[in-house]
Amino acid sequence: MDAGLLLDLYRSMALCRRFEEAAAKAYSQGKISGFLHLYIGQEAVAVGAISGAEPTDYIVATYREHAHYLARTGDARAAMAELYGRSTGANGGRGGSMHLFDASKRFLGGWAIVGGHVPIAAGVAFASKYREERDVTLCFFGDGTANMGSFHEGLALAGLWKLPVVFICENNQYAMGTPLYRTMSVPDVAVRARGYPMEFEIVNGDDVLEMRDATRRAVERARKTSQPFFIEAKTYRFRGHSVADPGKYRTKEEVQKWMERDPINVLGQRIQTLGIASAEQLRGLDDEAKAQVADAVEFAEQSPLPEPQSVCEYVYA
Ligand SMILES: Cc1ncc(C[n+]2csc(CCOP(=O)(O)OP(=O)(O)O)c2C)c(N)n1
Ligand SMILES: [Mg+2]
């Protein structure tokens, strides 16, 4: 076990958690508007998977993408300012929570249309293959997305053209208020990959190391053989679908059961058992994450809104 790596993963997950807690607070104070979909509980998926890829591999994600953006860029200021709609945000304040983007870091969204980004990810992978570059594309999406036509279109093209893309299904058991068993005839989304055909693996999405290892294998395989791969990560979101959702369709017991496998606690326990750091040292890392988030909030609050006369910039007409 690489002690430095485990602490980095812990730090990264703590940053995501604290970032979103602060975002939820700012939202409730009316400082952030629009939609806000929290990822709390799922951090091991984004942090583990992205740490298992090279920084030059592409990432395409959904509207629940704060953690993916932070795991790739580490830039809490640009993310928070974007949520606040400020000109210093990742997209100059025009995209908001659902549209984080940083082309220089190969983070290609932040997409709000469920499933719309799956063919886009296939297209990014097609471009890499066509240009004979060795980069792999990671495409994140939810369980509900696997019922969208565009999901099947993206996988079909990736299978047909043998594209270097790793599809990562974050099975958090719900699409908004609808449990997966009411919309899908099989309990595992991953079996759908067989049809294209595509190899797959089902992993514990609350175990950051398992996520990292599975993604590393899939990414290196895609890089070497130019074959797509499908990972299904079993996980759970602790909060509602968005901050506007009280989540009444789930029992307290169900939420409690999943919270027992809180990915940050799971890794924290492992770090302590291995004698890499004490509980107090882990609290220190958490305090650093809180301080970084407090700085990001202050940065966002002090940043200007975009200039009104720039309203037509970046607009196709
Ligand atoms: C095409 C389309 N239909 C409906 C919506 C509204 N919507 C937003 S998220 C969502 C559920 C998606 O569930 P899942 O894929 O499981 O992702 P999760 O939110 O659980 O991360 C729906 C129906 C949308 N954004 N786009
Ligand atoms: Mg879901």
C-alpha cells in the first residue's frame, strides 16, 4: 500500500464532501441559483476512477459532476465561482453547477441532458483513435441513463468502431425518485454491455481503491487494444436527487444502511488500521479541505458577476 496515495485519495474525497456541503449552504441562503445536484456518498467513484486514469485521458460527465471536476482539476475556486455565476468561474459564470468544463485539463463537461453525453464521449474516443493518439475517454453516467436511447447509441458505436472509452455507470439505485427495479428487468446495469459486445466489471463504488484498480485495468486495456469497457459501480447518494428534493421515497433505514459504507469513513478506517495516519491526522486533512473550501467561497463571493454587455458572447445565433 502506497501511504501517500491513500492520503491523497482521502484528501480528495474530503475536498469533494466539504465543497458540496458549502454549496448546499450557499444555495439555501439564496446565493446560488439554478439546479444543484449533490454527489455526497458517491465520492469514491469519481475520485477512485479519475485517479486510475492519466491526467491526459478525457472525462465526460453529467450534471452531478462537482467531484469529477475537483478530482481532475483540484480547482475549488473555479468550481465555486461557477456555481455562484461569477465571471471567475470555470465557464465565466455562464454554465453553473451542471456545466463545469475545463478543456485544458481535458474535462469535457458537465452535461444536463440525461444520456446526451454518452454519444459525445464515444465521439471524443473516436477522435483520439482517428488521430492515432493514445488517450482514453472516461464517460460517467447514472443507472437511469441506461434506459435512454442515446445510451444505447453511444455504446453501439463504441462497440462497432472499437473505441477507447471506459463507460462508468454510477448505480446509485435511483433515477430521481424512481428506484431502478421499477424500470429495469435486471438488477445489474452492466449486463447490457454484453449486447454491443463489451467486457464489463461490477465493483463496490464505495471503495475508492477498488474503483481505482478497476478503472486502471479498464483504461490500460482500452489504451492497448482500443476496446471499450463498462464498469458498474454500486453506490448511493445520501441526499436527494437535487437540493430541492427531500427524498421522501426512501426509508430512513435504507439511507442509514448505505451511510454505513460512507466511502470517506471506509478509507479512513483502512488508513488507521494500516497505521498510516491516526484519527487526529485525518481530522487535520479534513480541516485542510474545509479551509480550501472556505477560501473558494470567499473567492466566489468577492468575484464580479459577468459584465452585462458581454451577454451575447459564447452564444450561437
Ligand atoms: C433527456 C432528459 N430527460 C429527463 C431529464 C430530467 N432528469 C434529470 S436527472 C434525471 C435522472 C437520471 O438518473 P440517473 O441516470 O440514475 O442519474 P443520477 O441522477 O442518479 O446521478 C432525470 C430524469 C433530463 N435532464 N434529461
Ligand atoms: Mg441514479
